[in-house]
Amino acid sequence: MRSVAGHILIYLGIFFVMAGTLGLFRYRNFYARILLSSQIDTVGFLTLMAGVIIRSGFNFFSAKILLICLLGLIISPLNTHVIARSAYRSGYKLEKDDKNAP
Amino acid sequence: MIDYIAMILLASFAFLILIRIFLGPTIWDRLLGLNLLSPKIIMLIVLYSLMTDRTYLLDVAIVFALLSFVSIIFIARFVQGKGNIL
């Protein structure tokens, strides 16, 4: 029962990663792409780690994975913010004739 | 067997993001691709260490997360204000 729930959560995380990766090729706007990257970074990452924790049970292994989750939760939005700030300050403007702009 | 399928799917998505890094017109697109590639490698390491029951491989994942953090922040601060280098 616990193994089945873990497998379902792992494949749900892989589905979120797939949605974010296909969105990278779907949008032509840079800031829309950087918005979609949060889907891979936080949602897919945390769902897959939750599946791994449920499958392995409560021991030393899952405590280490919890540390990786905490690290990813702090680091990934910081990276995205720094890249968007660097692009905006350097004058990376939006394209004018963009039909896919949100 | 079901872990092998998950790892193959993750590796194919990492390959798609490599194509995005090659195609990216400016350096910020390449930085975004590097930022998206590092969580996928961490997921692959975690799935492999779950599959083979080796706890010490998780230290590699922690070190990889910290290294991606340092490299992306320093490259982005270096490029800021200078325009498109590559």
C-alpha cells in the first residue's frame, strides 16, 4: 500500500516536470519561460521527493532527503529571482509582435 | 523495473533542456536552462540511491545543489549590466 502511493507520487512529479519542459518550447517570451521554470523547480521536485520519502519509510535516508528538500526550497526561487533581475537590469525587453504573450 | 522507466523519462527531459540551452538566443536563456538542469540531476541521483540502497550517494546531491547555487548566482551577477556576452 505504501509502495503504491510512493510510485503514484513519483510519477505525478515526473508529469509536472514534463509539463514544465514542454512549456519551455511552447512560449516565445523569456519572462513567461522563467515563470514556467518554477513548475519544474519546486512543484515537481517536492512531489518526487515526497514520493521517495513515503517509499523509504522513516529512517536516516528520509532525513537526508528532507535536508535536500529544504535546500531546494531555499535555493531554486533565489536562482530564478537572480536570473530575472539580471535580465531586466541589462535591458532584455519583451518582443513587440508576440502572440503567445500571457 | 518501474524505477528504470522513471529514470529514463527524467533523462529524456534533461536532454530536451540541453537542446534549449543550445538554442537559447541570449545568455539568460542558457542560464535558465542551467538552472532547470540541476534539479533534474538531483532527482536522478536520489532515484538511483533509492533503487540501490546507498545512502552515501545523497551527499553528492547536496554538494551538487550548493555548487549550482554558487555558479548561477556568480554568473548572473557578472553578466548584469554588461549586455549580451555570448
